[in-house]
Amino acid sequence: MRPFLAITAGLLVTALVAAGVTLLILRLESRTNPQQVNLRPGVTLTEDSAIVQAAAKARPAVVSVVTQQQPAVVRGSGYLATSDGYIVTNINVIAGANGMTVLIPGDATARDARLVDYDCQTGVAVIKIDKVSGLPTLAFADPTALVQGQVIVAVGG
């Protein structure tokens, strides 16, 4: 019984030391200079709130793409690039698909989609849902406006 208690105590001490070291490393590696901008007295924009705002702005244009690929169903996301149903997605989502269905936020109708084109080098595919209009869109930002070290947000469903 004593060897069992000694082994158990040793494992418990090892686990506590490992947890303490992990917490210490996480505390030391945590951000010491949170990014924030004071827009005016009483209004501060933090990096976290900017990301939340960007995601909220993009959400209406982010769609779910479901493809039937034998023997499984693959789920991915994309975004509406035009209000008449052109969607940009990842080529991995549509590769080998026998059929594609798109789910638009706030719309209970599952829409059939068709492949328009794809580019293997960039991994981007464009699909289209027909007979739609007035959909919310998401556009690319100006890549020349980015600066090194700037935070970017990738949005997916």
C-alpha cells in the first residue's frame, strides 16, 4: 500500500509542478502592451473590440457551404462577393464535390450552388447560387494599406 501512496503522491507533485510552470509561462508570454486607440475622451477602441466589430460587420455575408463528397459530407464557409450570389470559398471545400448547398445567415432556404471557377495556386474557388439578389457582401481590403505587424482578421462560418 505504501508504494502505491508514494507513487500517487509523486504523480500529484509532478502534476502540480507542471501546472505551475505552465501558468508561469502563460503569464510571462501574455501580451504586456495591449493595442488600443483613444478616439476621444471616453471612447477607446481596443484590438479585441476591433476584431469583434470586424466579425460582426462581416457575419451577414459569411455563408456555410456543404458539399456531398463520397463517402462524406464536407462543411466549410465562404463569403458573398456579389449581391447576386457569387461566393468565394476555399478549393478544399469544393474539391471532389458531387453537389453543393449554401446556407445564408437569416435565410431558412438551403440553396443549390454550382462551381464557376477555381485556382489551384491560390486555393480559391468561386461558386454561384442563382435566383438571388440584394444579398450582403464582403469585399477584399486594399492589401497595399497593410503594414507589417498589423493584425488581420480572417472570418469563417
